[in-house]
Amino acid sequence: MSVKRLTRSYNKMFAGVCGGIADYFEVDPTLVRACYAGLTLFTAGFPGVLLYIVLMFIMPNAD
């Protein structure tokens, strides 16, 4: 049995966070990026940017 891990992806635009989330949930990375950008804009920007920075440091790189 393989364990599924949330890691930063090599399919990246900036740091691979959205690509890693897309790989984990097996969806299109463009869809994740668009949803993330929309949510960030509609929540005044700061929480989304802060979350991205935190995830960038917490999520390990893909092997």
C-alpha cells in the first residue's frame, strides 16, 4: 500500500504549491491555480498570500 503525500510539484509556476495540491487531488493544475487566485482576490489578498508563503516552506519537494 502506497502512502499519498502532499509535496511541492515540479509542475510549477512559482514554487510548486498549487501544482502539488493538484497532483495530490489528481486535478488539472490550471484549475487549482485559477481557484486559488480567485479565492485570494475575494478574501482581500493577504490571507491567500500568507497561506501560500507558509505552504511554500512547509511542503517538502517532490522526490
